[in-house]
Amino acid sequence: MIRLLKPFILLSMLLFVVGCTSDKIINEEVILPEDIPDFVQENDFEIIDWEKKTVEFGDRGIIGNENKSGVIGDEMSVNGHKWMWHLWGVDNVDLTIVGFHKETQTVHQILINEWTRRSYGPNNGADSHTPSSVKFTQSGEWAVLLYTNDKLFDILIYEINE
């Protein structure tokens, strides 16, 4: 009986530990692409709050963090699309956009052919805007880190479909 009790206790403890594990993904080291701007730091990815999902707001259906940043786009899918970025509280800034895929814990350039675009003047109620073409490497949950003038400005959490 005691021989059976030890494996049962060990299995129960293992199931308890697995069952109590958070779904928060923590990677010991984020590897940055070689051509990423120098001001993007590995620790920027440690502060991503995957529970802070983007929402739709405004008359034009902007998807993002209300009164901070967001996009108007034709689709939230892996295919290449046109997105219009909107920013509140800043104007005429260099906007760097970095994608981080939750499942694979990898960093990607999601703007086609560039990391950074210039934003200009008001549009759709935002203080600044810029158009772009975006492409995601795969479906899933993505954190999109926005940097204005080389400083982390906002993080948008999007579900990107196939």
C-alpha cells in the first residue's frame, strides 16, 4: 500500500503545480533582430500586459487603446494590409513599430520595408497619424510596441487571424 501511496502523492503534487501555473509566458531572453533600432530594449518586452486587449472606439472604428493609440485597417490578418496609425498626445514624431508574437516569443518588423515612419498632423480625432502597410508572419496574439522619438509610447495587443 505504501509503495502505491508514494507515486500517487508525487503525481498529485505534479498535477497541482501544473494546474496552478499562470498562462503568462516568460522567456528568459528575447532575441532582437540585428537591424532593429538601438533604442528598442529586451526589457521592453517584459512589461507587456497580455490582458490589456485593444478595443474599438471612436466614430471611425479605431482599434487600440482609447485616447493613446490605435489603427484603422481593413483586416487583422496575416496578409499584407493598409493600416492608418493614430496617436494622441504627440504630433510630428518618428513612429517606430515593433511586433512581438506571444506564442513564439519572437520580435518582428511588421511594417513592410521599414521599422520607422514619420507621423503628421491630426486625423479622425487623433493628434497625429500616419499610413502604412503591415504584414504579420503568422496568426495569433501579438503585442505591437509603439515608440515615438525613440521612447516606448504604447503597447497594443491584437489578435491576428489566418
